[in-house]
Amino acid sequence: MIKDFNFYAPTRVVFGRHAEEQLSQLIKDNGGTRVLVHYGGGSARRSGLLDRVFASLSQAGIEYVELGGVVPNPLLSMVEKGISLCRKEQVDFILAVGGGSVIDSAKAIGYGVGYDGSVWDFWEGRAKPQSCLPIGVVLTIPAAGSEMSNSCVITKDDGLIKRGINSDLCRCRFCIMNPELTYTLPPYQTAAGCTDIMMHTMERYFCKYNGMTLTDAISEALLRTVRDCALQVMKSPNDYRVRAQIMWAGSLAHNDLTECGLEKDFATHRLEHELSALFGVTHGAGLAALWGSWARYVLPRHESRFQQFAVNVMGVANDFAHPAETGLRGIEAMEQFYTQIGMPTSLPQLLGRPVTEEEIAKMVEKCSRGGTITLGALQVLNQDDMAAIYRMANR
């Protein structure tokens, strides 16, 4: 069975050493004359990247204003600040310098500039985006894939509510990818990024549609490549070849290529959003802490898919007579990989303590929006299912 699909990936990718030297021309090609340069903490400044960006814009005669301070799990308060700044300065283009948090913050700002109400209306479902300022990216953290996706995830400060929306309006016009810009990423951040990249693929791979063998093969190759490169980059952080594989994989994992003919699930992502909103944990680490429990929970109804993953991705020997056992060994092999790269495989490992029943109830309440929605597509999860998975991960 193959699901009908519509594949759209309009982002121009400029990949390689010194790719950022093409920045100003790319902005001009997309009509930018007054730019908001949006970025996170001090690393982009300490590395000298921001100075090079500013110099490039100035030399090209492109006016700009800057707004830094984006945090992981980007906040609505920063988005609102950016919207006000863009309106005041009559910005016509947003340049995100950083990773997924900066890009998502830029997308949300782009949505809000032309909207009269609160930009949070879009995440509440009270309105749909009708416009977005054009956005370009200088990518420094391969992980979220937001540079080529139509998704945008923001956290509302009041109540720590983390939600995502999807619209092709926010797809970036271009993305500059120089793998050398990722050499200084700490090992933990690199590992969390690789986990997120793989999870974006796995959230589509674990699917009730199983007839698109070409998409399966692309997904399996991507997963094997990132797994192998994640192990290598821990030993050789300045290996350009390895960093390049990871950076390109991050974009391919979330530009919908690995969804063609399949159907995304994203239950683990949704469950994790409540973890990172409530506890401020790194997104990729939260995914690693939850995935094994989600997988074991749904395995009994989807043995053949997990069997295929175990054999084709994790290299597990196929026990044809017992597909569930093969699938379980694949889950265990994935968790062993997480351990090898320093990722947690349970909530106590992630947080340093078990979560309480009250915290589980709070996460379930937010994740299900008070019991009004379910999660997942491979297997639909209700509130009881969500609580069961959190409890499994809490051991």
C-alpha cells in the first residue's frame, strides 16, 4: 500500500566550504534590502561568524538590524520582540544564523509581522498564517531540519506550552551549509542533533504504509549513515566528510523526502515536546529517552515493520520465525547506540531523577490538550497510552 503524496522542497541549498561568502547575493536575489539578523547565544559571535555576516551585508549595501538571545525551545516572548522590531525597522527579510531554535523563531516572527492579532493565534488554531516574510539561513547546528521543512515549533512562556504548526509559507528561500561551521559543536549537542535527525526519519519510517520500497531504502540508508557518522564524529570532530554527511542528512530527514508514499507518526516528538517544555531538556536527548518505550509499546501490533528496521538499519540477524523478537533486538540495538553517543534511554537518566505521577499527569494533559486530541498514525495513542509510555520510560 502506497499513500498519495505531494512533494514540495523549494529551498535553495548552497553547500560547502566558504558557502557563506554567497550570502549577500542570495539575499539580494530574494528581494532583501533591510534584514533582521536573528541568532542565539554567543557562539556565533565568538566564532567570528556574525562579524563576517555583518561585514558581508555592509559591503553589499544591505541594511540590517540584529536580534540575538534565542534559547533552545524558542520562546513566544522573543518572537513578539522580533515582530515589533521588524515592524519598527521596516524589515523585508529575515536571516537566521544558527540551528532549529533560531530558524523556528525567525519563522514565527515572519508569520507575525503581517498579522494584526497575537501570533500565538496560529498555534492555538484560531487563525491560519496568510503570509510570512522571506527567510534565509546560515546553518550552524544540523539537527532540527527546519531549514528545509514547513514546520515551526514555539513555546509559550506562560504555562510552558510547546506547540508546532506547518505551512509552506515559512519554507526558507535558501540555506547556506558549511560543515566547517559545526566543528566546534560540543559532543553532547552533536549527539543530540544526530538523534533528532534520525528520529525525523524514523517518525516517518514506522508507518502502516509499506509499499514504497524506494522511500524505505532512502530512509534506511540515511539512518545507517547518521548512525555510523555519529560514532565517528565523537572521535574526529573536525572530519569534514563526516560532518558533511550529518549536515546534509539533517535537511533530507525533515524536508518530507522520507515521507513520500508513507505517513508521518511523530508521536514520540509530541510526547517529547512536553518534556522539553516542562524541564528545559535538550530535544534530541528527550527523544532518545522516550523512543525505546514508545517502540516497545507499539511493537506487538507492528512486528513486521520493526523486524525490517532491525535487519536493514541496525544489522540484527533475522529470526524469521519470531519477528517480534527480531524487532525487540532492533530496539535494544538502537538504545545501545544512544548509550554509545552519550544519550539517555530513560527519564531518570535524562533528568537525574524519576518524574512524579503529578508531572506525568501534567504532560499528558498538555499533550492531549485536555483529552481533545490523540497522537500518532502507526498506532493512535489516547491519554492512557501516553501515560503508559511516560511510565515505561520512567523506569
